[in-house]
Amino acid sequence: MCAAARPVPVAALARVDQSLLVVVPSPGDAEALHAGLAFVAPQLPAAYLAAEAVETYGARPLSLGASAAAAIDLARLARRHLQVLIAPARLLLHPLPPPSLVAKRTVVLRRGDRLGRDDFVATLLAEGYRRTAVATEAGEVAVRGEICDVCTLEGCVRLVLEVDRIDPLRTFDPTSQRTESEPLDEFTVSPLRLFPADAAARYRLATRLESDGYGEVAALVREELHREVWEGMLSLAHESQPLWSMVDRLVVCEPADVLTEIERAIKAAQHNWSTLALHGHALPPPERVLYGRQLCAEALAGADRVVELALTEGEPTVTLHTAPAPSHAS
């Protein structure tokens, strides 16, 4: 089935009482399918995971924007606020946190609630936020006495603590730094990382790496140096599960192409792992961290495959509510 036609059968397969994971070959396919679903089925809660949300052997800083968006979507999945989740093939290789645990790590600030400022800031730092003098962009937190500013992907919020209670709670303009709303009842602060890197997690990771013979990287973890080298290993320090086990149903588009992309991603991981080792950063090999082709292929073998969508007399039909293209809107 051509890529442009995928949104129609995917929308037809979606059910209100079931979550659906749709695996497509490439990141571009995932974006295109998400955009197509917004056109043919705008009422359908759908999201796609960016390939940059997870980086295991890339030895470059994690894309916090992509990982934060993925964390938000996994939390939505846990709360049954998401029906369709779209993922490029390469993400099947990576262990991810259970959606329920991501939802628990989401902080809901409520007016009048008790909040320990220092503990709150420490939690945000472990989740990928950085402390700055002034919060002006997503991922920053600033503290000035009893005032705490936090900027997330979904907006910026300023909370004022009266001793240890939140009062008031308002959004603010990160450019002018002026509050711009009436007091809010609540505001949600989502994690920026899929896996937190708090002191306990770093200790577990360092201990495991050291016991497996990777002392040099274990030392980097303990000292919080060269995070880009070891951050992709945090799944070893946390509970994790494969992406396909998080949903009720699995659909694969172009299975042969999906498997080809998985094989390509494995080869890239092996190459990057070897390169890191040559530069003195020995890490556990991909076969000990990633799920592998065989496990992915077994999961995909049980997936629904859309080959042809045919409606015959007497069979139930699905009504799709489409949205007009912007150029046709009145």
C-alpha cells in the first residue's frame, strides 16, 4: 500500500477501547502518517515518536525535545488519552520505560499543595531540566527566593511558595518574564528524559557497568562526566519493556521494509559501539542492550497487516470524519 493511502486503513482499524501501535519503516513515514491521520480522522487521538527520542551509541547529547515529547505521549498512553501511536522501525530495538511509570513521574502542580522547593528542583534536574538564572526556554528552571519558574514543552509556569504551599500559580511570557494569566488551578510538568538520571539511577548503572567490566565508563557515570557517552545506557538501571508490549494491538506497514530498517539500525549501532571502544569508551555491546532482529521479527509476525481494505455487503463500515485542507477552508 502506498504511503499516502495508509491513514485510511489505520483510522478504520482504530478502536476507542484499544490502543494501537503502528510501525512504519522510516521517521519520515511516521511523520507523514501522523499528518495524514490529522486530515482524515481529526477526532482520533494520535501521536508519533521521533527517532531522536532514544540514542544508545551515538555519543552525542540526547535530543531533549524529542525525548520530552515521547515521555508526554507515553504518559498519555498510560492514561488512555492516546489511541494511535506511530513509531519508525528503529525504535523497536530500544527498551523503553513502562508508560505507567512515566505517568507517575509527571509532576502536577496544584494551587494550595505543599511543595518542597529544593526537592522539586532536584527532581526536575534528574528529569533533564537545567537550572539557569532566568527561565526563557523549554527545559529550564530558575529559582529566586520563594519564586520558581519552570519552562516545559507545553508552556512556562511561575509558582510562588508561601512557606511550603503553592500560591499563586500562573503562566508567564519567557521573553518579557511577565505573568500573563489569572491564577491557575494546576499545571503539569512532564519529564524531559524517558529514563531519569537521578543519583540512585546513576549508582545502579555505575555498579552494573563496573561489575560487567566497564570500569572506565562506570567512573564517568559516578562523576557525571561525558553524559553523552553513557546516557543511552540508563535503561540498564531502570525497569523497561519493548514498545510493542505497551499497546493492545500492533499494526505493521510494509513488513519487509520495516525489517530492513531494523537490520540497518543494528549495523549502525554495532559500528558506533566499535567506534566508541576505539576511543576508549567501552560499553556493553548492542546484543546486550537492544532487543535484536529476531525478537522484533517475532513481535511483528503477530501484527495486523493491511494488505487490502475491502467492504462487502453485510459487513460493518467505519465512518471517517475528514477535515478540509487549509486552502479550501472558508
